Amino acid sequence: MSLVATFGSIKNNFKLKPQQYIIDNCVFRLHYKATVLFFLVASVLVTSRQYIGEHIRCISDKGVPEHVMNTFCFFTTTFTVPYVNTSKEALDKVEAEIKALDSKLLDTGNLAHPGVGPYGIDSDEPIVRHAYYQWVPFVLFFQGIMFYLTHLMWKKLEGGRLRFLVDGLRYAAFSFNEKEMKIGGNKIPSKSERVEKVNLVRKMFIDGIYINKYWSLKLMICEVINLLHILLQFHITDKFLGYRFNDLGSSVWQEGLDSSVDVLDEVFPKITKCTFHKYGPSGSIQFHDAMCVMALNIINDKIYTGLWFWFIFLFICTILGLIWRLLTFLLHARSRGFNRLVFAGSCPGRLNPWNALNVSNHYSYTDWLFLVYLSKNVDPLVFKEIFLGIAEDMEERKAMKQPLLEAEELNIFS
């Protein structure tokens, strides 16, 4: 089976296609699209045997059948002996010196594999047990689901408001006929429908019927949750890997993969030990020692190393996204240049920046942000019509209120 066929189900059920209604930004989409896709692909890789063969193969004596030993060692914990051929006095030394001793044993040929060596039945040498590999596909899958939850939360809080207003206007720029048309499954409204829908959007925005001040607050809360969620996932993964994940990427970056004993061999050992207990003919317990090849860890170390760097990248992007959100909150009603920049791609031709600032001065940050997302969901020509219409409506209301204010001032001083 080819690689394309393996990931065919993911391709069919998780297409990276443009979102029909944009209600978030590119940083938000990194969380519930790119990251979820990463976890789904990783889950498929660690459960697929056609690329790495059997997940575990153990070498033992003939007292235990091979398939029994393989099954036993996979579903129980294998282990490694981190300080092979090291005296008790050496265990009190600095950890770096002990690792150096292990490296020297490997380089001189006195040790076949890191972490694998003689270990007696009554030995008191410290060992490190490895049981996480049994749970890797499940943990990766549920981590992917967790990254999708904030998107579902924001969709619920947003309540389909943008979709309600945008529906019917996505192709309104092509409304040249008096009757509605359907081309390729897309509905092109008539001229009268376009005018009616544009006026409805203007009226709802001016009257504040459909958008309240908590709309933007809910979005910002979800963005902060995304940041906290990355930290939570870091902690979950670190605990899952025996508290070796936090510095995994930095250690790989610093040490490289050239040394005899690197951090990946310690966290994801390729060769481990396993002990099978069996009753002998006379009823005494026999111990069968096995050396197991952990082929699955060839995939695991790549996945978790990549995941460490992805988490760092996602954390930085989320921080930058929150900084941008703060800048928009501070500058949306103060800077014409900032509004010119934000709406530059939304309105073809030259847009008077005073209109953008005028809208911001009269309305809240939520109204301004809603206009930004409205511009991402409709054709630029249609948005320009809506935008300038809102500015005109506001000027008219301002002109109507001015005589009333002057009359009130005269009454006060008379």
C-alpha cells in the first residue's frame, strides 16, 4: 500500500480548503487546522506497521516462544539500565560524567547498546522503565482533539452572526441581472436582493441589533485560552514522557545526533531489556532475559522532536497574535494610518482613511473588529459599498443630532 493510500482517509476528511466563513485569524487556524493535522498524521504513523514492521521484536532463549515474548514485552514495561558497569561510587558523581563513561564503553566496543547490559535478578542497580509507547497513538489522537475544542468553543460563542449577515453577499459583486442566478452551485443574487441585503447589514450595524460589545471580548478570551492551552499541552507531553520533553528540542539542537549517547536514545531507546517470569517443571520460577528492538521509537523520536519545535513556533505565533490584538485595540480609533493599513486590501481604489477613523470614533472596538471580519467574508467591492454607506449613515445621524444639541444649549443658557 502506498503512502498516498495510507493517508487517503485523512485527506478526504480533513481537507485544507479555504474556510467558507472566516471568523478567526491565521494564528487561530494554526491551532485547530495545522496542529490537528500534525497529530492525526502522527497517530497514523505510529499505528502503521508497513513502514517500520513489527513495533517490537525481542531476542530470547528458546524457553519462551518468540511471539509470546514479543506480546508480553509490548504490553508490559521494558526497561533500560542507564548506568551500565558503573560502581556505586560512580553513581554519586555528576550526571554528565556518568554519561561520558557510558559513551566511552560504547566507543571502545565494551557495550553493545546504550542502556543494555547485565542486570541480575537481585540487582539493586537503578533502571528506567518505558511504558509510554503503548499509549502514544491514543495520547496523540486526544491531544489533537483538544486543539480543536477552542475552535468549537468560539463557533458556539460567535453564534453564526457573521454567516447570517454575509450569507447572500459572497457573490453579490456579480449581481448584474434582475433575477437570481446559480452557477456551479453558487447563488448570485439579483440587483434588488443585493441592495436589500446591503441595506440590511448597514441598518443592523448602525442600530447594534445583531452585534453586542461582548463579541470581541469572547474572541480575545478564546485567543488567550489558545496560549494557555499550549502551556498545558507542553506539561501533559512532558509528564507523559517522564519529564524529559521540556528540554528535548534544545538538547537535540545543542548535542546533535553524532554522539554515541544522545538525548533521543535516552528518552526513546531503540534497544531495551525485558524479563519474562515462567514456572519451571518443578514449580520454581525461571527468569528469561530478552533484548528487544523498539522499532516504533524510530518514529516516536521524530514525532516528539518535531512536536517540541512546533509547540515553540505555535507559542511564539500566539504571543505575536495577542500583541497584534492589543495593538488593534489601542490604535483602531486613534490612527488613520493604521486603519488605512488594515482596510487596504478590503476596499479597491483609494479609501478615505477618515471614514475608517470616523466609524471607530463613534463605535466600539467590537464594531470595528466586526467590520474587519466582514471585509474578509465579502467581495471588496461589496464591502466598500457597505463601509462607505455606514460612514454616510453616521454622518447623517450626527447632522440630525447637532441641532438638538444646540437647542438644548440655548435652553440651558436662557
